[in-house]
Amino acid sequence: MVISYSCTAGTKLAWILSLLLILVAATQVHGVSPGGFLNIDCGLTNRSTYNDTDTTLTYVSDTEFVEGGNGKSYDIMAQYIADATNEQEKTLRSFPDGQRNCYTLPTNSSKKYLIRATFTYGNYDGLNSSEKGSLFLFGLHIGVNFWATVNLTNWGSSDTMYKEVITVAPDKFISVCLINLGSGTPFVSTLDLRELDGAMFPFLNLSVSISHLARQRYGSVDDYITRYPTDPFDRFWEAALRYKFPFLNMTTNQDVTKLPGNDDFQVPMPILQKASTISSNFSEFNVSVIFPDNMKNIDNINNIDYRSLELLPIFHFADIGGNNQNRTFDIYNDGNLMFPNYIPPLFRAESTYQSGKFLRKRGLNFTLRKTPSSELQPLINAFEVYSLVHTDNLTTSPDDVDYMKEVKKYYSYTRNWNGDPCSPREYSWQGLACDYANGNKNPRITRINLSASGLIGGLHIAFMKMASLENFDSSCGIPPTPCTGLYPLEAVLERLEFAGKSAEQEDYSIYEEEAPLHIDIKRFTYAELKLITNNFQSIIGKGGFGTVYHGILENNDEVAVKVLVETSIAESKDFLPEVQTLSKVHHKNLVTLVGYCQNRKCLALVYDFMPRGNLQQLLRGDIENVWTYGHRYRELRSSKQDSRYDSSLNWEERLHIALDAAQGLEYLHESCSPSIVHRDVKTPNILLDKNLVAKISDFGLSRAFNAAHTHISTVVAGTLGYLDPEYHATFQLTVKTDVYSFGIVLLEIVTGQPPVFMDPQTVHLPNWVRQKIDKGSIHDVVDKKLLDQYDATHLQTVIDLAMNCLENASIDRPSMTEVVSVLKVLFTVAVSSEKRSVTSTPQEKNVMDADIPRQFHLMISGATTTSYDNEGSSSQSGPTGGMSEISYISGR
Ligand SMILES: *[C@@H]1O[C@H](CO)[C@@H](O)[C@H](O)[C@H]1NC(C)=O
Ligand SMILES: *[C@@H]1O[C@H](CO)[C@@H](O)[C@H](O)[C@H]1NC(C)=O
Ligand SMILES: *[C@@H]1O[C@H](CO)[C@@H](O)[C@H](O)[C@H]1NC(C)=O
Ligand SMILES: *[C@@H]1O[C@H](CO)[C@@H](O)[C@H](O)[C@H]1NC(C)=O
Ligand SMILES: *[C@@H]1O[C@H](CO)[C@@H](O)[C@H](O)[C@H]1NC(C)=O
Ligand SMILES: *[C@@H]1O[C@H](CO)[C@@H](O)[C@H](O)[C@H]1NC(C)=O
Ligand SMILES: *[C@@H]1O[C@H](CO)[C@@H](O)[C@H](O)[C@H]1NC(C)=O
Ligand SMILES: *[C@@H]1O[C@H](CO)[C@@H](O)[C@H](O)[C@H]1NC(C)=O
Ligand SMILES: *[C@@H]1O[C@H](CO)[C@@H](O)[C@H](O)[C@H]1NC(C)=O
């Protein structure tokens, strides 16, 4: 979304909505229920989310997870919709184009996940593909590694096939790709992602994953498939259906415990409370998983030799027969004794498997045979078989991937650019040349030849835009001939050849030099930042957007260097527009941006250093606290160089800071078009220069706000305690959201209390103020540090103003212009009364205070026509209608 944007003194420029962090956060929160679950109903279009009736899980549409928005949504044929066992099978996404199409699923790096894909063909395309007799199959990759073949040949149209893999997430996302093997169009109905407990499947690692072949439970079971919520990890347990004589059902209501530390499989208790055994006339039974003969026919697909499947069988036992009876049996595999004299523990779970040992067999046939001395027959509660999935193919070097993602983002034709750029080799992106020579290192991109793929036009525009936002004019039309003044295409492509450059060169990557931003602020290199921050030694702040370091420029100016957390270029698409915006927004009450750094090594903003820290610290007397300006502050203190650093804030200083901050916000709201809503107004975001002039900082959450449109924001941003309740409830973002937060700031300034605190229970500052005033007097809320050096009427006015800002309905809150007017008057009066009261005793002062309201009202009415504009500020008298609203403020 691009909103055209300008400030009073600024020029038109593109403003692309703010830092991607917000989107990332949104993706992670969306539809993940319970913790670590992501439930995706592929092809869902008639609504974006729903709660599954059987499982209660919240399923979401796949649109935000499918790469490049590829594929097409379909409903299965109406006749099969009626048969569908659940909502998910009713729709699917099919991928007629491209060899490989991927989904990107968010993960926590190095956590274990179960990923399940289901496939219900339902003759969605009317081609009768699964029943007509000819081959119908496609492949599945997990990341860059082969996972399974989905063979739906001769499969019932309404039947569902599912595939599961259990794997360790290599990164903060994992891709699942569908591979077109030339025997039908790949499609998928459901994708389920479940984060497992870290202790489970202890034999897995980054290069060892397992694919599910069988998971059965025994005894009398009602549902053919047992899953969530019975299994908190939502594994599918199929009923083994051992119901006919000589099999017998066993069931108990007694708890089945497990030894502490036995967390490898965490089989749910209801499954362990059931088992199958065999009639006493018999001494043995078989448990077999025989793979169909047809598997040998796919030996050559994906170089996977199915005859050499490496299998891992796992038995789960608990003797639920009761009494201290003797049940001992031997477990044979194809006639070979595997586990002799096995005694299942009484009412305790035990899993029997050969850890890390995978069997190379065409099938599995186990015999559970009673030992001669055993009283009882063998039993079994559950049984699983997995096959080994080697996940040791390496992904493309992360830097190159980040870079290509960036290019791709600006590149409209992404169909062939899916999944990992170089890996696996046979699915590498069209037009890329990769270096695989270093077999045990991640492949690197060595050349990008887009002309070969006939996609120059698309890339040209996109790349020009990315390399420089102002240098290139996208209205030039579609090349081949580059517009005058533009770089020839070859030069652009030349700069894409970044592999093999030294670290120093990398610092001056494609973004650097050749296409500088046409803005006045300085562009820093990583090396320069390193130098000015003395190797990032002194941390002066930490926040959601990154770490702030103290730095000293060559001219000895002090700066604060904010290094943004997401350094990947992929996520910095909005960075340059943001920088451009910031460089154009100038006001004495906004922190000045000095420069920035953006290249493959860093993403940083360089601001004027604010030596007196932030308002929160000042109010709390917290200025020596380590994480802010402490380092330098302590030096100043110990050398007693500057006594200004010692005092706590007096009343006039507080009023002035409030006025400064209000003016900064007013500028953002009123002088920029569209308005900028700060969205995270709070005392830590109000910084103070050496003269105690307050400046608003952290526009990370700012967004261009177009008053012409109803702006619905999908993510509530902001800080607890400062959140506008109306915005929270409606997602309707207006400038009044900042006004609410500013009301909290005003109360903090007056009371010295944080927005939320314990007294003795958690209390929100506005409520605390109301309670105190109701019970006692207004003086009970004032910051004790002020002693009695304030004036009751002024105090009342500020509190009334704050309470007015905190009205529940945004329409009842004043505009920042109105707030500024009140504070200006108040400040003017306070300074003059301060002068007069210098010699007066407290008693005299109270008497004098009585005169203030009248004086105050007079000045307010004066404010409607008088501009109190200070140098540089573009604030002005508000609309006349607004002033009548203000007059009731001091009447409370
Ligand atoms: C990552 O871990 C957190 C905390 O354990 C969890 O709440 C979140 O759902 C996980 N994210 C994913 C994508 O699994
Ligand atoms: C569309 O949604 C409605 C409920 O909102 C549901 O009853 C219907 O089955 C859905 N259609 C498909 C094809 O899933
Ligand atoms: C799903 O259930 C949750 C509570 O479990 C509820 O908050 C939510 O509104 C439901 N969503 C839909 C789409 O019904
Ligand atoms: C689909 O295939 C099945 C099995 O070959 C056949 O019986 C049926 O008539 C076919 N239906 C259509 C519409 O072609
Ligand atoms: C690894 O990559 C190679 C080369 O692209 C490919 O032939 C092989 O099938 C891949 N291995 C796995 C396990 O996917
Ligand atoms: C075992 O349970 C199943 C399912 O409840 C039932 O159909 C079957 O008759 C039972 N078997 C015996 C021997 O009781
Ligand atoms: C897929 O399954 C069909 C039917 O079971 C079988 O005939 C065919 O050989 C299988 N295809 C491959 C490649 O395994
Ligand atoms: C119980 O089993 C053990 C070990 O298999 C065997 O030595 C013993 O004789 C059995 N005891 C009874 C009472 O059957
Ligand atoms: C499994 O092995 C047993 C004994 O070795 C044999 O009787 C049985 O037929 C085998 N079952 C299968 C399905 O191969």
C-alpha cells in the first residue's frame, strides 16, 4: 500500500507503511492455537478463518503462507462435499504452473515440529484423475529435501491421504513444497504445523528427520482416528481394528503413569489405557506393516530407492491387566529374536525401540510370543513406524537468500522463483547460476541472468525502484531501452554479482554509493558505524526495534545509533522510504535524524544524541540506571562537571516538557499530510536534550495516516498502559489514539507514577488519580518530589486536560492543537506566577492562586486568535470551534 505523503515543508514522496516487524508479529499470532499450532485450510476462500467443530482448532486460509500467491483455490465436487469428514477437505489449492510451489510456515528455529499435509482430490477439476487408471502422483519436499511421494493413482475421489514429517526447524520458517513430477497437477487440502516438546524424538537433528508410515492404537476405540485434543500434539492415531477372535480388548480406568524423564514420545494416557491381547488358547500374534508392491516402481523418482527405506518401529506398552500377574513375551522380527523376555510394566508406559537404529527392510513383520513360563498372553497398546528422511541437503547461503527475497519482492513475475534459490539443484530458480562446488557449504549465487528468462521488463522496473527510490523514474515505461540517466541494465546486473567479494566489499554492496538517496542526511557504512560507536561498546538503550549505541562523530558531535533488529534486507523493504520520510520531517520537538546505514551488513538509523535521557527516567530519578545514558552520565556526575544533571524536575520544567512533547505530536498530526499517527507515545519515547527540550522519538511504529480513508489496522500496536481503549476495541486508528497516550504521559508528569503499578493491586494510573481525588484531595496525587512547589489551580487544569485526553470515546478528546493551546497558556501563566511567588510564603501563594482561574480563562479566550507559535513550529491557532471545547476543561 502506497500513500502519497507530504509535510508542510516537505516534498511529495512515497511512504510505504512502516517496518515489517509488525507484519511478522501478525503472522505469528494469527491462527496459532494452542501454542505452537498452525492450522491451515488450503484453498479456503469463502471466509478467512473458522473453528473446526471436531477439534475446536482455529483453521485459517492459506493465502498468506503460499509463496508468491501461487496456485488456485478450488472446492471439491459437490457430490463429495457431502461426504467430507471435515471442513478442511472441502477446499484445496492446486498448482498447475511451475515445477515446485512452496508454502512458508513460521517456526521457532531449532524446535521440533510435526508437519502434516492432507490431500482430498474430490475430482475438483473434473478430470477424474485419481480414478481413471493412469498415474496420478506428485512429490513433497520439506525445505530442500525430499519427503514423500503422494500417489493418488486408483485412489477414491473422496478419500483423504495424509503425509506427516517430524523435523527440526532450521530457521524461523520452514518451507513445504509440492513438486510436479509430470503425472498430474499437485494440490493440497490441509497443512498442520505442531510444535513438539523438545524432549520428544531425541534422535532427531537438523539432518535427521522422520516421515510417518504407520501409527496405530489398539483395543476398543470409537473413532477411526484419535487426534487433538486427546493427543495434545495432534498426532493421528489410527484404530488398529484388532477386534475379531482371537483378539480381545483390554481397557482400564486406572492411571497409566510414566517414569520421570521418559518423555520421548508422550503417548496420551487414554491411548495407553487401552490395549489388545489374544485369547488364552493362543500364545502369539503378529504386528505387520507391509509396504505395497507398487513402491518398487518409484525407485527412480527423486533418487529415492524405496527398497532401501530405513525404518524405525516403535512399540508402546503398559500392562493394564491388573493384579500382579506374570506377563512375559519375546518380540521377534521376521523370525529373529529382537527383544527377549519383555515384561510390560504394570500401569506404567514404556516405549520399546532401537534408538537411532533404522532397519533396511521391504516391510516389517513382528511376532509377539508368550514365553513358556508366562501366565498371560502378550499385549500391545500402540505401535508406530517411521522412515528416515535425510535432511542434509543444504539451503542457499542465508545472505544470498535474503537478497534474492528482496529482489523477488519487487519482481512481479515470481512463478518460477519459489522455495530455495539454488537447492535442490534440479529446482533452482530460473536465471540463477549457483556454486555448489563446496559440497559441505551452503550453495552461493554467482550470477543472475534474467535476460535469459525473458523477464527483463519486470526486473528492470522493480530493481531500479529498489536500488534508488528517487533516481529512477518508473514512469519511464517498460524497457528494453533504459531511460535517460539510468544505469544500463548490464550495470545493474553487474552489481548483482556479489558472491565471492571480500567482507570489505560486501559493506559497499549494491545499495551503496552508486545509487545514493537524494536526501540531505549522511549515509554511513558499517565500518564507519563501528568506528564511531567504538566497536558498538556502549549500549544506551534497548527496545523492540533494536539496540541503541552511543557514538561520536568526527566533528565530536554525539549521536545515538539505533541498530534495527531485522538486518535482513528481505525485511527492510520499508526502510528507505522510512528514512526518506524521517529526513523530511523536521521540528524542534522531534528527534533529528542525522544519517542511516543500509547494506547487507547493517540496518541502522543515526540520531542526535539526547544527553538527558528520556522522560521516564527523569521522572523516576532513574537517570543513573545502567541501560540508558548511564555510562556517560556517571562520568559527568563523578566529575561534578554539570550540576544540571542533578536536579529533579520542577513544575515549570514539567510543564515545558509537556508542551514540547505536545507540539511535536501536533506537528505530526496537523502539519503532515496525510497525518502521521505516532502509535507509541509514552515517556520512554520522549527524549531530552541538554537544555531539557523534549523531543519525540521512535517513529518505528508511525504510519502515514490518510484521513480520507477509514484506516483499519489489523494489529494493535503500542505499549501497555498507554493503549487507547477505543483503538483496542475497533482497530480504528486516528490521531486521537496518540491524544489518549499523551493523557497518560501528562498524568505521569504530574504524579511521577508509572502508567500501571501495584497499589497494592495492579492499578491503571487514571483510575488511581480518580480514586485519590475522590477520596482526598488533588494534592494526594502530586509527585512528592515537587514538595509544595506547584500551584493548585494549574495542577487541576493539567489533570483536567489529561482526563479529557483520556475520554473513552475519541471524539470527546481534544486535538493536539487544543492541548498545545492549553499548555501554552498554562506555561506562560506558571512562569509569570513563579516570578511573582519567589518571595511569597506558602500561605500567600494559596491566596494568590485564587486569582489564577480568571486569568487563565482570559488567556484561553485570547488563544483563539493569538498564535503562540515558536520558532520553527508550524502550530497555529486551532479552529475557533475547538476552543469552546477547551473552556470546560478547567471547570471540572
Ligand atoms: C514459538 O514458540 C512460542 C513459545 O513457545 C510459541 O508460543 C509460538 O507459538 C511458537 N511459534 C511457532 C510458529 O510455532
Ligand atoms: C463456506 O462457508 C459456509 C459457512 O460460512 C459453509 O457452510 C460452507 O460449507 C463453506 N463452503 C465451502 C465450500 O467450504
Ligand atoms: C473460535 O473460538 C474462539 C474461542 O475458542 C473464539 O474467540 C473465536 O471467535 C472463534 N472464531 C470463530 C471464527 O468462530
Ligand atoms: C471416473 O473414473 C471411474 C473409474 O475409471 C469411472 O468409473 C467413471 O465413470 C469416471 N467418471 C467420469 C466422469 O469420467
Ligand atoms: C539433495 O539434492 C540432490 C541434488 O539436487 C538431489 O538429487 C537429492 O535428491 C537431494 N536429496 C534429498 C534427500 O532430497
Ligand atoms: C472390541 O471392541 C470393538 C470396538 O468397540 C468391538 O466391536 C469388539 O466386539 C470388541 N471385541 C471383543 C472380543 O469384545
Ligand atoms: C502409484 O500407485 C499405483 C496404484 O497403487 C501403482 O500402480 C503405481 O505403480 C504407483 N506409482 C508409483 C510411481 O509408485
Ligand atoms: C514370571 O516370569 C519369570 C520371568 O519370565 C519367570 O521366571 C517366573 O517363573 C514367572 N513366575 C510365575 C509365578 O509364573
Ligand atoms: C509374519 O511372520 C510370521 C512368523 O514368522 C508369519 O507366520 C506370517 O505369515 C508373517 N506375516 C506376514 C504378513 O508376512
